[in-house]
Amino acid sequence: MNKSRADSRPRLSKQGFSPDVCGRINFCYLPPVPPKKKIAIIPGDGIGKEVIPQAVKVLEASGAPLDLTYFDWGADRYLKDATTVPADGFAMLDRDFDAILVGAFGDPRVPSNIHAKEILLGMRFKMDLYANIRPVRLLDATLCPLKGIEPKDVDFVVFRENTEGVYGDSGGVFKQGTADEVAVQEDINTRKGVERIIRYAFEFAAHNKKADGSPRTRVLMCDKSNAMTHAGGLWQRVFKTVRAEYPQIKSEHMYVDALCMQLVRDPRPFDVIVTNNMFGDIITDVAAALQGGLGMAASGNIHPGKTSMFEPVHGSAPPLAGNNIANPIGAILTSAMMLSHLGFAEAAQKIEAAVLEAVRQKKTTQDVAGTMGTKEVGEWIANKVGS
């Protein structure tokens, strides 16, 4: 007896179409596709406009579900119509995006750098991205200028307070242009700001491991409290209070000048460093030299649970711009840091592995002993990630 058309149709089970017809009709049950994360891309100025496209190539090759939107904020836009940030720009980023990938800001055509200040510092301050996190990791011994230092010896993270300190531009100038001119720059430190960055550093140490799988066991607070007694005193008191909640983590303290000296003598003791805005800026530039220079350094500007911004540590480097010689690895590693933050750990690890292979094979720019251009390095790493 002939079966009816309805009887001859594939039958659905809880798992989807039955295996015997799945291949034939090329339609199987698949788990739900994760929603795409919305990423704002702001290349900015100078070499930012060269390295960010390479980071985007690598992001796309990683297969992470991302929806990218580009913004033209930077010197070109400012010179065109005097716009630095649209009126609702920061609110829009916070509301509509999961993360922001930024290149660099600064252009000699804008001597005041007003656009850089309003975009970059505005993003940090107005979006309250209070934790500037800068991992310092040596990928290959050939990149470190110190003799006898191996990758296992340089793997620490700097937590820099990102919304206070001298970068708030508080202060002023009196009798400018005269022999009696006075300039005052205020260093602002609040109990709330100091406590949350110190606590973040301890939480990171307690719940994260080094690249070799060993636990992070030490948090060092850096200040200059012997000279900056008021601000340093606040940092000292808060550090002592917070460290009592993490007895399993060894707490340490160093003055900033002693720490910088130790970094260039022997970086092996360092694990997690927490410090204020200005000292964090200086320390991480020194530390970048240990991993191959500013072109290798990544960073994130983070507020847990909110839209965060990721940017390579280097600046816009106008003399290098437009010559296809800027190192894109800092931007690429920054994109991997962003993926990890968004929960795409596997994609981030693929990127980091590809960067490591590029360094080992010297598929890099001249600043890290390679012979390739910016675009060629980006393409090589993207192909490696996608292979």
C-alpha cells in the first residue's frame, strides 16, 4: 500500500531531523547561533588608521561572531567640521555596543590635540572606564633587551587607575607669560577610585593564571608616598584594608622610582602591579621595552559589566604614518584581549598563538627584527588564524 505524502516526510525527534535523512537534505539540528557582539571601531589618527585594519582582518579570520561599526572620530573629522565627539557619542557607545576598538589619537595638524583629549580621555572619564589593564608578556627571548631573560620571566600585569590623578586636567595658570607665572596641576585621588582599582587587582590575581598555568600570587602597590604624602597616604591606607581580604595573595609595596629601576634590572619578581594614573602610564612604557617595544603592547580600559574600550599602548606616531612600517601586533593583541573580555577565549587564544608564531618566524616589522610591512604582517597573522 502506498504511503501518503505526509507519511513519507522526515520525522523530527527532539534532536532534529533523523540521522538517515540529515545528510541527504543537508539540514541538521544545530545549537542556537550566539548573538553577534557589537563592536565600535575607531581607527583615529596616524598609524591607528594602518594598524586597526590589520587587527580587524585578524578578528574576522578568528570566526568570532562580531558586528563591526566604523566611526570617523579623529583629526580628519575635526578639521572637516570641528566635531570631536557627537553630542550623544559616549551615551551611544555605552548603550549600543559591547566593546570599542580604538587605534590612536594625535595629529600635528591639531596642535592643541583637543580632539585627542575629548575623544580618548572623554571615553575613559565619561564612560567611567576606571581600570587600564596592561599585560606585559614576553613572547620570545629575542625581543627582550635584557640578557638571559626568557618568556617565563616576563609575565605580569599592570593595573593603572584610569579616571583620576593628574589626567583630570584640574588646576590652572596664574600670571601666564610673566616672570611671576604660577602653574598648578592637581592630583585627584578619591577613596572610591583608589579602592576599586586595588580590589580589581587583587581579584585578578586571585582568579587568573600566568601563561604557563602557574597561579598569580602577588600584588604590588606602587606609589611615591614618601613625597606625595596626602595622595600616597590614601593609597597606603586603602591597600592595607583591601589586602586583608585576600590572605592567600602576598602584598608588596615599592616606590615608583625603585620599581622602574628594578624593571630594567630584573623583571622576574613582578606579578600584578597596581598604581595611579600617571605612574601606571610611565611604568607600562618602561615595561613595554621588555616585550619588544610599544608596538607589541596591548591594553584595555575596562569597567566590569559595562561597555569597555581597547587600544594598543602606542600613540599615533605621525612620523611613521603612511609608510607601511608600523607594527600592528600591539593592535592585534589588543583585539585578542577584547575577545577574551567578551567571552571568546578560544578565538583569542588562536590569535595569540598566531602572533607567537609570527614572532618566532620573524614575520614581523623591522622594529622587532622582521622585514615585512604593516599590511603584510596583518595578512600573515590573519591567514594563520584562519587556517
